[in-house]
Amino acid sequence: MGIKLIYFVRHGETELNAQNIRQGPGGSLNKKGREQALATARRFPKHKGHPQIIISSPYERTKETAEIIAKELHMKKIEYSDLLMERKNPTEIIGHYGQETNVKHIIDQIDKSYHADNLRVSDEENFIDLKKRAKKLLTYIGRRREKRIIMVTHGIFLKMVASYMLYGEKLTASQYNNLSYFNPINNAGIAICSYTTHFFKKNEWKLIVWNDLI
């Protein structure tokens, strides 16, 4: 039997977060976001139980967050994986304010996709897309050799990962919607999960901590 600990970290606050502007891969941390990332980094053990690897989404805000954590923990290497990216927003709303009429209409339509598994509004990732990617990420983690992993990712996708851990292939859009709505994850919040391999029964995922902050 073997146990892995995975520390999922949401990126710090960005300028676009603060302005309620819909983001794509761009968007750097603001001053508050950098302070949040540093405060989170200081919570990790630097000696016994030290994380062995940092793996990050390649988006600008997650890269910055990962770099701050790596510097504080004296870790020289960061790996990047597209599996950790945020849900892809429709192209037509990226860079626009959330309160714009057209953006609000599109977001309302997307919200309906969390009650209908296959609904797609534009070129965004829908529920089925995210569910498949969450499954791929958990398989990827299971194949890694490290026992203590930091993964820097994004809020919507992290909630999908947690939902898939709990429900597996039976996860429906409605179940994800309920879990997502009632379980927010703050900027630089930590979710701690364990993955246990067994010889004679199914390997096991557990969500230990959710949205842990200083």
C-alpha cells in the first residue's frame, strides 16, 4: 500500500479577478495576489514532509503563483501541464467585463450546461470536457512517482477534480453544479487530497482539506 499527498493550490488574485473581467491564459497577479501566494507558500514544510515537485497550469497567473511557492521552498524546478488549465471560456467573452449584457447572457447559457451534461454554447469547455480532463489528471497523478506533490491550478477546474474524486464516472452536471456552488475555493486556497494504492481492493482518493487559508 502506498499513499500520495497532493496539495492543490488555486492561483493568487489577478488584476482581472479584481475587475471581474473574464480571463483566458493571460492575466498576471496583482499585489494582493502575490502576497496571497507567498503566505500560502510559507505554510508548506521546508524540511520533514517537504513537497517533492511543483506542477502548474501554464497560464500566467498560475506560473507566477508556482514561482513564488518554488522560491520560498527553495525548489528549482517547476513542471507544467495543460491538464491543470482553467476551463476554457468562450472566445467572445475573454477580456470583457462580467456585467456586460452580452457576457451575462453567455454566462447564463453556460450555467445551464451544469444541469445538462452535453450542452455547449460556443467554443468553451463544457461539463463533459471538464469531466474527461479531471479523469485524465487523476490518472496522471497516479502514475507519478512522487509522494508529495504541489499542483497549482484554477478554481472551476479544481472543483471539477474534487467532484470527480467523490463521484467518479457517475458524476452528473447537476451534482457538480451543487458541489461547486456550495464549496467555493478562494484565491491561493489549498485543497489537500490523498491517493492510496491497495493490493487487493480499488485504489482510493480522499479529499482531506478544502479551501484551507491562513
